[in-house]
Amino acid sequence: MSSFALRRSQRARELTPGVFVGDVTELSREALVTFLELAERGEAVDRAQLSSWLFGPYLDALSIGRHRRDDAAPSLVVEDVASEEEVVGVVARAYQGICRVLVAFHANPDPSVAARLVARGVVEPVSDERGNMGYAPLDDPGMTLTLRVLAITAAEMLTRPGRLRGDLVVNGDAVHIGERPIVSGVAIRSRQTVPWTPPRGDRESSPGWPARAPTLAELAAAADGVTPDDDAS
């Protein structure tokens, strides 16, 4: 598997034996899909559901291929959300941010964003025993939910951009991911992804075609909730 703009100067972390770059990417996709499903519940989202996602699909994507994980950073996200009302807002902001990133990526993937996301500690380059190269999500106790969702998205976005872009259906600011079975070398799952609603017309929505022209600032900074002008200052 080839990665998207993985530079030779970046030292890639070796995944544990028996775990491959494709496994990391599949679990990152599953974490993204399940987050989108969670966010679509709107005001019905609660702390228990957010916790289930953080310590379920999200932690799976973070942990695979690592020799050890001795922290529980996702718990800080839950602890920071003191009320059900705040949960709804936190999830909504993360959802809006990642939709903006996916719309920009769908319009025009930008390979130069890889170095920026690595430098910011959002993703890291990885390799496996077969020589495959790609990216894996990173976490940090201070990461917002928005950045955590960006990390799992960027892991696939940078490793296999063609497949992710082909599965995206953009209709205005709405983003859907088509149905596809999830197959991994360490786990095999067949599940429904975010439901796809056929577009009303070819001009409204078309997989793989741009909805609007993106900028690098949008792609790398939108999930932080800042505007391109703010990010450049």
C-alpha cells in the first residue's frame, strides 16, 4: 500500500508484527463512521454514548499496532463534558468540523497537508513488516474531541485517499460515506456505514467530484474551529 505524501525524511514507527497498515486504516474508517452515526443522533447524544465510542471504535484505532498503551486519555474528554447539554455541543462542533474537512478533501486532496498534520501531532507515519507505509492517528490528553476525530480521519485520508474520496458523497455541506464491508487482518466486520441517500440530480451530488475549491488552511485547520484567516495570523 502506498501512502499519500509520506516523506522519506519522516521516521515511520514500525507496527507490531502481524499488524499491517491496512488494519490501522480500516479501524480508523470504522471509528469515523461510528462517530458520524453518533453525531447524527443530534440532541439525543449523551455522555454514555460518547464514552462508548471513545473507549470502543476510537480506542481500537489508536491502540492497534502499538506495543503498549498505558494511558486513558479519552477519559479526559468525557470528564470535561459536565452535562448532557455540553455533550451535544461538543459532538456537534466535532461533526461540523470534520464535515468541513471532508468536503474540502473531496473537492481537491492536498498532499502538502501531511507534513502539517504530522508536525501538529495529529497523525504519525507508520510502516509494517511487509514494507507498507501509511499514517496512524495520535492522541494527547489535551486533545479536543474535534482533533481526535480529525486524527482518525486523516489516518485514512493520507494513507488511501482514492478509496476514501471514492466512498464520499457530498451534497452541499452534508457528507455521507457509502456502504462497504470492513475487513481487517486482525478483525473482520461487516456493517452498515452511514446511510447514503441518492442525490436528487447528478448536478447536486457526485462521488469524487468537487463541491467547491478548498484551501490548505481549510483542510488542516477547519477541525480546530478556526477560520483560514485566524489560522494564518
